[in-house]
Amino acid sequence: MIGTGYVGLVSGACFADFGNQVICVDKDAAKIDRLAQGECPIFEPFLDALIARNTQAGRLSFATESGPAIASAAAVFIAVGTPSRRGDGFADLSFVYDAAREIAAELDGFTVIATKSTVPVGTGDEVDSIVRQLRPNAEFAVVSNPEFLREGAAIEDFKRPDRVVVGTDDERARHVMAELYRPLYINETPMLFTNRRTAELIKYAANAFLATKITFINEMAELCEKVGANVQEVARGMGLDGRIGSKFLHAGPGYGGSCFPKDTSALVAIGQRYGAPVRIVETVIGVNSARKSAMAQKIIAACGGSVRGKRLAILGLAFKPNTDDMREAPSLSILPVLASEGADVHAYDPAATSEAHHLLPEVTTEADPYACIEGADAMVILTEWDQFRALDLERVRAILRKPVVVDLRNIYKPADMMARGFTYVSIGRAS
Ligand code: NAD
């Protein structure tokens, strides 16, 4: 596994748990050191135990040098980052191509090179030609094997996926990949074998569609607020239609995270490059970024039009619950605006606080939700961690300086909150 991040580490540990011999490689020596000492470098539920079990069984190991790992492998997975390139929004493929060159140097015997990173259509062709140029006589096949796991539920998603997509025209590679995923046959996981370019596009199409679904319900929430309707009931009424489905219809502060923002931008850039613009996705990106900006104004309005000199208690910093990942989190666009408007911003997150320290230097992080709330002029729910659903609301009411709650995830019931004496503002529901 080349790249031991959220995807590489989870995939590597799960493949080891299936009984394979896995070496996870990363250039980041500090990360590999921590793993070698039995520490998990990311917060992902149950991952530490899975890693421990498989390292102890001798199936999973870690290295900074890829050479020996590649030479001995039947399959090498590329799971490095593909961030947005500055300027044009296209995916930065430099990490993928570096990995391809490293793999080429070490190939020994027929090897499958499987790309798990999310990459634009045609990247597999480029990886193929890089390796072919460096090693004209090597035996290998480049396969697209996009990953669909979600942070926070990554192990379950990897072991019980809705589907596995494998893009290749090579029979030997198909056989190797089918063997690797064989444990999933027990759950009757659909295996979609297709060509490489189709597999590459499936991943972008799926993410762009999900981003569109979220953005759609966010616009409905805006309309609900104007017309006095309830977005949760609208979502339920829509979602019960089997053609629509109920998932990804939760209105909120706009999507963030390590995938949707960069993947929607990359899909737009791919569409433009090939003269087939994806105008719906272009609009989704614009609407989502406007939404994130509007959330700061919503909080300011709930505080009576100004936050100058006011203390705000922010619950949740990560882009979603059960992860410490802060990449493109709504908190990163909302909190600096509040601070620049003069607010004294305090925040609590169960996992992302240390990550937030350098990303949000203007924010004071607290070790406990009640310490965060104490003396605040408003409490803002930014990420829907389960523990925020179970707060002692009487205590919250007593320690807030002003009983204002801005719930950007709709985790409480408006009538209940108002009965408890809160001024309660949520998303797409009457306040
Ligand atoms: P990440 O940033 O957490 O991890 C990438 C790792 O690759 C880093 O640790 C980096 O040091 C390492 N790396 C880079 N170049 C290397 C090289 N040449 N050799 C060894 N290591 C190298 O990224 P991630 O979130 O795991 O995402 C990886 C890919 O998977 C991306 O393309 C992403 O779009 C895709 N993806 C991510 C998710 C997710 O939820 N995070 C889900 C599905 C797909």
C-alpha cells in the first residue's frame, strides 16, 4: 500500500484482516514511526484495534521505503493524496506519478498496480505509460480500484461495501483483484468489473451526485425558512420515494471534507478539458461555497446582529462526526469570519482539537463541552457528534450567559428547545 493515510491505512489493515500479507508504506517518517510503536496516527473508530490485531499476527507492517514491499507484492495499491491543484481546480497528480515511478523501479514478476486514489479519467493510462517507459519489459497491469469508504465508518464500509469497482481489461489482473476481495463474496458484495476509464469516472460521478443531493436539500432548507415549511419533513417525504432515497438529505452548513470539494472541482475541470461541461456540478460548487459564508451571517444574526465582544461556544470542528479530519471543514470558513467580526471564539471537538490548533489559531480550544459553553453568549452546533445530542440541557441553559443556541445540524427539536427557554435557531425549520 503506497500511502498510509485515511484510505491506505484502513485498506491495508482490512486487507491484512482478510488474511493477506500487507506492507503499508509512507514517506512521512513520523507517521510510520508512530505506527511502528503501536500508535494510530488518525482518529477512526476501531482502527487501532484492527491494526494491533494484524501487526501482532504478523500480517501487517509499516515502512518508509517502498522497494522491498513492491518487489515482493502481487498487487501494489496507490493510495496517495490527490489534492486540488492551485489555480485550475484539476487534481494534483504529482504524488500518483511519483508513486508510479517508484513502483516501476522495483517491479519483480507480474504485478497489479491498482489506483485507489481518486484520479481523473486517463490517469491509469498515464501511470501505465510512465511504468512502461521506465521498465519496457516488466510484466504488470494498471487497474483502477476507486475507494468509497467514508471516514468515521471506514472499516465497516471497507468490509461491507455497497460495491467494489475494478477497472481493467487484463484477465490476470482481474483474477488477482477478485481473489483479494474474495472475502466479500460472503456478503454478496456486487463486484463491478469495467474498463479503466469507466471505473475512474464512476468515483467522480458518485461523489458529485452526493454533493448535489446535499446542496439540493440545503437550498430547500433555505426555501423552507422563507415559506414556513420544515426541511426535515420535506426530506422525509422526498426520501420515502424509492427513486430518491432518504440518505444524504440532511440539511446543514454546506459540505466539506477531504473529498467532495476537491472531487467536484476536479470533475468540472475534466468536463471543461473534454468539452463536456458538467454545469450542474459547477452550480453546486458555487451554491455550497455561498452557503458556508451565509452560515457565519446566520450566527451573527442569531446573536442580535453583532458578535463584537461576545463569547461564542462552538461545538464540533471536524467536517463530520467520528473523524479528526479538518480538511475543508465548514468550521474553517465560518470561525475566522466570526473572529474577524470581534467574537471571542471558543471551541470543543472530541477528536479534532489538536488538528485545529494550527488551522484555526484565532480559536481557543477547550477540553470539555461545558467548559466551552460556560459564560458564552451563544452555543453553536457545527458538527453532529453523538455526545452533543446527549448534553445536559438544563446545565447548558444555566451556564450560558445568554440562552442562544444555533443548531446548524438540526440535532434538537425546536419546540423542546423553546420550552426549555432557549432562543433556538436551526436549519430549514421555523425558529
Ligand atoms: P491522506 O492525505 O490521508 O494520505 C495520503 C498519504 O500518502 C500521506 O500520508 C502521504 O504522506 C502519503 N504519500 C504521498 N506520496 C507518497 C509516496 N510517493 N510514497 C509513500 N507515501 C506517499 O489522503 P487520504 O484521505 O487517504 O486520500 C488518499 C486518496 O484516496 C485521495 O485520492 C482521496 O481522494 C481518496 N479517497 C479518500 C477518502 C477519504 O475519506 N479520505 C475516501 C475515498 C477516496
